[in-house]
Amino acid sequence: MARFGPSRALQGACAGLVLGLAACLQASETVSDLGTNDLTALPLESLMNIEVPSVYGASKFEQKITQAPSSITVVYSDEIKRYGYRTLADVLESVQGFQVSYDRDYSFLGTRGVNLGDFNSRVLLLVDGHRVNNDLTDGAAIGNDFILDIDLVDRVEVIRGPFAVLYGNNAFFGVINVVTRKPAQVNGFEVSGEYGSFDAYKARATFGKAFTNGIELLLSGSFYDSAGPDHLFYKQFDTPAQNFGVVNGLDGEEYANCFGSLGYHDLTLEGAFNWRKKENPTAQYFTTFNASGLNTENEQSFLNLKYAHDFTDVVDVTAQVYYDQNDIDFGYPYGTAPNNLLYKETQNGQWWGTDLALNKRLWDVHVLTFGAEYRDDFWQSDRVYDPATQQTFSSVHTNRQSYGIFGQADIAIRTNLHFNAGIRYDQYGDFEPAWDPRLALIYSPLEKSTFKAIYGTAFRAPNFLELSDPRFQNISPEHITTYELIYEQGIGNHLRSSVSGYYNRMNDLIVFQNGSFGNINAEGKGVELALEGIWPSGIRGRMSYSLQHTADLSGSQNLPDSPEHLVKFNLSVPVFRDKIFASLEFQYTSSRHSFYTTTSGETVAGEDVDGFGVLNFTLFSQNLIKNLEVSASVYNLLDQQYADPATRFHLQDTIPQNGRTFRVKLTYRF
């Protein structure tokens, strides 16, 4: 594998950060909600009265998930440690109704039966409430290209359903709000190192501190390198001229990221930077098979200044102003040696924005929320060129402004009956204005029983990539209308269950086929069952089953990469007191259809991908040696051979996935 690296400026910044920092997770002695810390450290009397988890992203104020107008899963940092999750994609793949496909470049998130391989633009991804979907593809990066190191995550709020009423564009199938660890939780230095299959290693250093003068500071830097598998086989290229379908050493990956947070009373300044480069072994985009040079290089960063203040008995104010940047570089090898060519494509995006949210409480039972948002995508460009001659083949440069205003009311009709209603107006670029309402009735007839009936709509405007060649694009914004019924039930002191049934009507979904983007109509319906439990002994578990069906109403067939059945099972048990835990995770995904693009540019159906089950196992220890955490994970323990459907940008219909792999990780705090 050819090694590559970030710019010298980034290397120097991250090297200085790593050399100057080391970090530790300082667990708080008390918690106010489920999972803020390791529950096994709590006394028995506290465990007997565990509160229902809280969520912020569902209404832009803290509330119990039983009171929120959505089906919600919250995954905490102790679960991330116990199950050995390496990326945000690992976290999301563990929860109900989600599946992740990997095309050996990006991780694509399937949500309630829809996964079109187009960069996760139908889910809104937030970091501490800041939108991190880029302005080129509207994509949400969830793999190693995610802007935040997974070790810095305090919790992940998974909020299902359309949420344009609060967030506007991209909150189509749901919102994922990643909440970072606070400086006081770190309270010192922490260093972490790990090693795994394919000669992969990672190092991280973090410092966090809440000072007595009110200043809170957190700084962190990480670096990762992997050579990738030595050999990969693709049956579509099984000819003597193409090395009999075998790719040799072209799956390497590197990334580096930095994160910083500085707070003082009501003000918080956060910034993040991620650089990633990935070799692509799939001959995507009609490139030469088994040739070096098919690379993707991403750089993404943001700077966000937030003000949050509770004017007692008047109004709660949250306001932020931000700047974001995203660059993507592609390399395209064509032809055969010695006449091979390498073309380049460079996409650049820069944007800034501001938003404001006001929460007014009336008689401590009603909440009125009002807000406004403005965003300026002032730089969007794409250039395809020959780096040897600097000849430009295509060049697009544009910009776009958008704004939205919204209002929401959470009204307590009775102490156990809430009515949630809201509406938002969006003017997104030059498209027709969008009005998106949401209505929810939330009823708790008994202390641990909750019923929710929800109606909502959302939209997704065509992104820069989909509009970048106006000669071939005549596409409309996407719209979704959702009806959902939810029943949540607490069982005793240690179990919580939920049942959700939904129907989605999707108009003008944007898909890439036959060389250009177009619209289709589709519908989806399904049922999700979930059960989770936590016991005083330290045992905890989750299981879920999703039955989902989606259909292209134009062709009366299932959409590609849309499994009808998803089964998830997680179990973590203490092996030695509260110091060693063994965790087992099983995930089953049923068969899926595939589509791919032929060399003539036609989009056709491929072979169906067989269903598969994957078993992961992790041993995690804490404080066997003071301040030291150690984990050892085996992924795909039974070495299951399986594949994911390719995207419509591929010449093959399926992408084989890794067999059994491992990772060993050590974290020390001081």
C-alpha cells in the first residue's frame, strides 16, 4: 500500500496536540439520567430507581424520551466502550430500524427500508446541536470520515421520523444528535492507543478541565492508519486481463482529526477538523480495475459559537453562529500502462449561518418554542481536470442562501396527556417555499405506559452534486409524509419496551439512474419492536426486530439495499465485579436487491444479496489497574462471508465485506 498523509499544516497541528496532550475520563459520582456514566458503579438503591433517558434534539429542549414526539434510542459512552464500537456507523448499526452498507469508500445509512447509496443526505447529523451535513452532497459522514472521534462521545440521540418542523432540510427520516463529553467529565489527561487487523493502528490524546474561574476547556487529537486487506476479489472483473478479479493492496485508509471546546458561563466555542484519505479498490466511476490512483480525500471543519442562557421566568435563549468548510478530492485512473491517465476532481464548499431558538415555559407545564435560521452556502464548486496538463474538462461554481422560521407548542391538556404541534416555513435557494407541520398526541394512562400518535412532513432540496450539471438535471425537491403510532412500556424496575408502526409516503425521491438524476415516488411501511434492560448486577441488554417494506411506486418493486427483516441483539454481563465485562452483539440483515451501472451507462438490476448474520464479541475492563481501560474485540466472530449491494455509481452489483477481524485498545488517564 502506498502511504499518504495530510497537509504539513495539519500534521504539525495534530502532532503538537498529540505531543502536548494526554487524557482521562473522569466519571462523575452521580448521574441524572440513564447511562451518563457506568451504571455498574452506582449503589443498588440508585439502580432500583433509574430514570427514563432524556433527549434534547427532539424538541430543542431537554425532555424525557417518553414525552418526546418521536421513537427515540439513546446510546451512551459506556455502551460504546462495552461493545467495542469503532465509529458512529457501528453505533447506528446497533439500533432498531437502521442498517449500514459499506462500498469500501463510504458507509451508507439505511433508515426504515431506504438506502439509496447517496451519502446519507436524508438524515440530519448534529454535533452538540450543530449541523455537520456538508453543502456539496448534503452528506452525513458516519464512518472514519465522521468529524468527531468516537471516544469523545457522551451519548448519541437517535430521533426517528421527519423533523423539518425544527431543522428544515435533510431531517427527512430523522435526526442524529451526537453530544460530546464535557471538560469536567474528562477532568485531566487521557491517552489511548489501539491496534487491529490489516495493520491498523490509532492513537489519541485528550485534555479536559473545568477551572474554578468558570472556564471549561477540552482539546483532543487522533490519528489512524490502516493498510487494508492485501487481496480483494470481485467476480465481475474475473478475466486474465484484469488479474482474474483480484485487487492487490489498494484498500488503505488514513485519517486525522482534532476537536476543541472552550466554554465560559453562557458562551461555548467549539471547533473540529477531520482529514481522511481512502484508497478505493472497486473500480468505481468506470475507472481502470486494480490500478492505483482511485482515491478519495476529504477535509471537513467547523467553528461554532453558541450562547445559551435561561432568563428565569422569562425565556430560555439558545443562539449560535458558525462557519463550515468541506473539500473532497477524487483521483480517477483510466487506461492501461504505459498509457494510463489520472484525472482529478475537486469539490469545495464553504458556508456560514446563524440560528436562534426561544423556549417559553407557562405554568411549568406548557412549552412554547420559536426559532429562526439563516444559512449562506457562499462557495460551492466542482472542477474535473487533468493534473498533468491542467486542462479543465468541466467547472461549476455556484452559491445558495436559505432561511427558515418555526414555531412549536407542547401543551399539557392534562397531566398525562400532551399535544405537540409545530410548523416551519423554509425558503431554500430558488425552490418553492416549503411548509412542514408536525402533530403529536402523547398519552400516559399509567405511570410506565405511553402512547404516541404522530403526523409529520419533511423535505430535502436537491443538493449541489445533483444539480452540478444543469444539462441533464430537471429534478424536484423530495417530500415525505409520515404517520406513526408508538407504544412504550416500562416493565418493573429494569425493563423498557417499545412497539412502533409507521407509514411513509415519499414523493420525488432523487435517484441516479442511466447517467443522470431523476425523481421517483415510493412508499414504506413497517413495525419495530424493541426491548432493553439494565439490572443492579451490571447486566444490560437490548434487542429489536424490524419488519419493513418499501416499494418504488413507478416500478412496483422493492428499493435496492432495502432488507425486510432486521434483528439486533446486545448483551453485556460482568465477569469480575464491576471491572471486567463480556459483551456479545448479533445483527441479522435479510436479503436485499442490488442495482449497478453498466459500461454503457445503463442502470440495471443485479443479483440479490443473501441475508446474513454477524456476531461480535468484546471483553472490556476498567480499573483492574488504576485509571487503565483495556478492551479486546473480535468482529464477525464466526467469519461470515457476506456482501453489501453496490451503489449505482459502481460497475459491480455487490461489494464483499471483511471476514473475521480484531482490535485491541488501551486507554489510560492521569
